[in-house]
Amino acid sequence: MPIDPLGGFLPPPMIPDIERPRRVEKTERDRDSARQAERERRRREREERNLEEDQPEGGLSGDA
């Protein structure tokens, strides 16, 4: 919180109502994209595990 030059505290700057919905929408969008990224990561990990299970021992040529 900003300090008033006279020694008190200034209130936080006012945020116009117009900006609030956009901020909420942005955080929802961020949360949704984070969920989507997490789902994609889990799906890729699951696919990799399935591929590893399908391969015979030492089947992946890049592993040494």
C-alpha cells in the first residue's frame, strides 16, 4: 500500500468496473489453458508408458 507523504496510507488506486470482467476472464482462460496443458502432459506420459510396455526389452534404439 503506498505511503502518503503526510504519513498516512493512501488507498489502492481504483480499478474501473470495465477492467474487472476482463481480468476474471483472463484468469479463467489461464486456468483453463493450464488444465489443458496438464491433460496434454498426462496424455503424452500415458502414451509413452504404453509404447514402452509394447516394446520388447531393449527395443528402443536410442537408449544405451
